[in-house]
Amino acid sequence: MLSSNIMPYAQSNIFSKTGEQEEAAGASGFAIEARNLSIHYSAFRAVKNVDMAIPERKITAIIGPSGCGKSTVLRSFNRMNDLVPGAHAEGDVIFMGQNIYAPQVDPVEVRRRIGMVFQKPNPFPRSIYENVAWGARLNGFKVGLGRPSMDEWVENCLRKAALWDEVKDKLNQSGLSLSGGQQQRLCIARAIAIQPQIILMDEPASALDPIATLKVEELMQELARDYTIIVVTHNMQQAARVSDQTAFFTVDADRAGMLVEFGDTRQIFTNPKDSRTEGYISGKYG
Amino acid sequence: MSTITNNASGGNLSPEALSLKHRPRPVEALIYGFLFFCGIVSIFTTLGIVYELGKESLLFFSTPGVTIWGFLTGTRWQPQAGNFGILPLLTSTLLTSGMAMLVAAPLGLAAAIYLSEYATPSLRKALKPTLEVLAGVPTVVYGYFALTFMTPLLRAIFGKDTVEIYNTASAGLVMGILILPLVSSMAEDALSAVPNALREAAYGLGATKLEVAVQVVLPAAVSGLAAAFLVAISRAIGETMIVAIAAGAGPRFTFNPFQAAETMSGHIVRISGGDLSYNSIDYNSLFAIGLFLFIVTAAINLVSQQVVRHLKRNTQ
């Protein structure tokens, strides 16, 4: 179904995709870039005029008060918003030198390269093994000479998601039998099994207890060595703890979300340029 | 504060007035009684039906020459000759309901997948009620539709020599159209009940719409789908009017769907429509058929509940 030159693990050693990513990002050094992006839900403009360039293999956090469109922006990066009736985007989102909103682009192909982890853990009602293997199989994973078997690949992904030791003896049990934190790490394993270049995380720890949250945060930092991660979070401490870059969104007077400030996390939290950013991170509102 | 106390205790402020005893609430008791009555009416109706079927069947089975074994295994149903074998009525019932499921299961499932996964919300809003209108058409209309449309069509396709004027295929196919809305509506409910989070998870992995529908939504809805099919089967087994009109009059032990053969329900309606003397063996035999029909559908319902429970446990 996919031609081999764009299928990351069709030709090269799938355990290291560093070369692929550098190639993918091209000369820009950015993994994905929004240019004058506005998103509407039917007549309602949810987000307006967003310009942000996400650096590759870094963790970029998106923070802001409720209703500021953080999740909307995140979901526009892999065209998940297409699933919402009435949603449409204006402007460009540049990924690998192409605008993913160009008419000839197939959203399915976009999502095969930009994975997603959701707020509420949503494993499939299948075995732990199948949860990881399904997406890989879907994306043309083939066993062959010099390539890992599916068993090896599942193990590799579960190891990367720091879940292997907890589940290796019960791979045939339902993914739903795991705890919430384990389920979320299973969802992360499932996402990396298709070898995306970017992983979008929509409040991945908000449904988890503090210990599980910590595990997921550690995992994110681990994964940032290989993947570009964009994470939406309500939790400012989390953004400060894990991210390299932070984007602060807020709601404008016309109820549309907008990007206020985007920069180095340390700078955003210690020396914000915009008074609205300062007000939010110091807890004055939101 | 004082007015509240006054209202609650009738103006008496002495400690005895703050009684926590039950107070009579006649209207509430009356409504409770009425609701309880409504609740148990259906139970008593069922019990009454079982009693009546059982009583008359007992009379039938206590007739000399009639045995339960002969009833269950006999291949002839000829009350005049004293042959009471249910098999000819059972096979034709299975033929018509099998034929109906052959139509309703694939079409109903496909319609449900379309409605739940592909149709836009506005199209779904228009399509679902239209489909449900089909369920509101009187079954006698379907019966004549089978006789005047489906039968000529079958005869044109397969030849007048192969297909008799009355045949179980025609009745079964039209019965499939009758239960199609039931299947599609229940199946659509089952598919729609699959949480959107699962669809998003699959789309997020780069699944196509078809992959999401077939590989994620269908398996997750399997318990509801099984329930839909089993309800449809028991509906088809009990369906009367279409088979009475189009399947043929007269029991015949055959597995050929192009031949006339009377089903259990069709036989009951034809015989009871004639002048039948009360307490004759013919009359009593109808109740035995009715009891058999009742047991079969009740068994299917029980099995379906178990199946649904089992599947639910495996998918949740």
C-alpha cells in the first residue's frame, strides 16, 4: 500500500530511525510548522492566526486556560479535527516540506507519520500484544530478512514505553485489564509501534495519579531523544518539568483562541515577555 | 426559623411533636400500588399464556396414540390420519427464518455500518426514520408483496416448473425485508454505542475508515450485534402473516425452498381460522405447536442473553 521510500521501517534498521528523522525534517530543523493557522467549527472560529514552528526532537508544551484552543491546535497537526463535523482549517501546516491541508493530501497518510496519545487512555479491547501489533500491521509492517519479527517489535515498543517488565508475562491479556497508568503507556507503545516522526499528546497524564504521571513524564523525556513530542497540558508544573519549549495560548475578546507567546520553557516561566503569560503562570487567572 | 418549625410540626412546639414516625401518605401509596400493578401485569400475562398452552397441550399429549417422542420426530402432520409429527412444520419454519436471516443479516449489518460510520449526521437523521417506516408496514401487506411480486420474480428467474406458486423462499425473502429495519436499527445502536475514543485511537494510528469500521468498531460491538441477530431470528420464527399468505397451505416435509410448505405459525392461523370444534384433537394440537414455538423462542432469548453476557465480558 505504501511505497517503501516513505515507509520508515520498510527498508532500514527499524530500531534506529535517527537518519530518517533528519532527512524528514530537511534543512529547516523544524518538525512541523503552523503558518497563519485558523480553525473553525462551523461558523465558530476556535483558533485564529497561529504561527509556530515546532523544533524537532524536543518536547514542546502547549499551555493556556480552558477553551483557548490548545487541543484544537494539537489535533490540527495530524488532521484529527477532520473527524469533527463542521471543522475546517485555514492557513498552512507544513510537515516534511508539504502543507498537510493541501487538497491532494490524504489525512490517513498524515496520521501514519504523526501519532497521537489521548487524554483518557483508550486501548483497544484486545490483548496487550494486539494493541501494539495492530497499528504496525496496519502500516505495512513486514517480517523479513534483517528485520525484526513482530514479537521482537512488540517487545521493543513495550520496552521503549517502559511497560515491558510489567506485562511480559501477560501479553495475551486484555489491554483493558491494566491500570490507568499502564494503559496510557500501552497507548504510547502503540503510537511508537507505527514509527511516527511526531507524537502528539493531549493531556496524557490528566487522568492519572501522581506516580503514574511521573512515569509518563519520564517516558516522554526518554522518547524525546528519538521523537518530536508536542504535549498539551493543563498542568503548568508539568510543562515546566518536561518541556523544552512552551507555547502559551489564551482566549481573545472574540472567544477565539490565540497564541500569545512561544519560546524557551525556562524563559516563559521565569521571564515572560507578555503580561498575559505572566498573569497565567503566576496564577492570577485561568 | 419559627415559621418552618410551625409548618412542620403543625404549630406544636413540644418535643413530642418532632416525631420521626412514619406518616400516612395515601396518594403515594396509591401510586406505588398502581405502578407495581403495571409492573407485574406482564409477568402474569406470561404466566397465563404458559398455563393455557400447557393445559391444552397436556390434553393433546394425553390423547391415546400421541406421544411426545412422536410429536418431536414425526415427519408427517396429518391430524385426520392421526399423524402429529412437528418436523414438517419445523423445517418450513427454519427455511423461512433462515431465508429471512440470509437477507436481513448482511443487509442490516451493512446498513448499520453505513449509518453509524459513514453517513453524515443530517443524512443519518433522514435515513434512520425512513428505514423504520418499513417496520411500520402491516405484515399482511408484506404477505401480498411476497405473493404478487416476489413469487413471480422467483418464477421468472428459476422457471415456473421449479418454483411453485406458494413457496417458502418467497415468504422468507420478504420476511427478511420485514426484519431488516429491526436488524439495522439494533445493530446501528450497538455500533454507535462504541466509544468514540476507540475510533480516534484507530484513526490516530493511520487507519482508514473501512479499517476503523471493520477491525475496531465491529469487534467492539459484537455483543450488541449478536443480540440484534438473535432478536431478529426469534421475530422471524414467530412471524405469521407473510407465511400464512405466501408460503403455502398444508404441511410438507421438505428442504426445498421453492416448494409450498406450511410453517408452525402459518398452520396455527389457518386451522384456527376454520370451524374447529372446541376440545377436538385438532384444536388441542394447535396449542402443542404454540407451546413448542414458545419454548423455541424463549430458548433463543435465553441463549442470546448468555451470549451477550459472555461477549461483553470479553470485550470490556
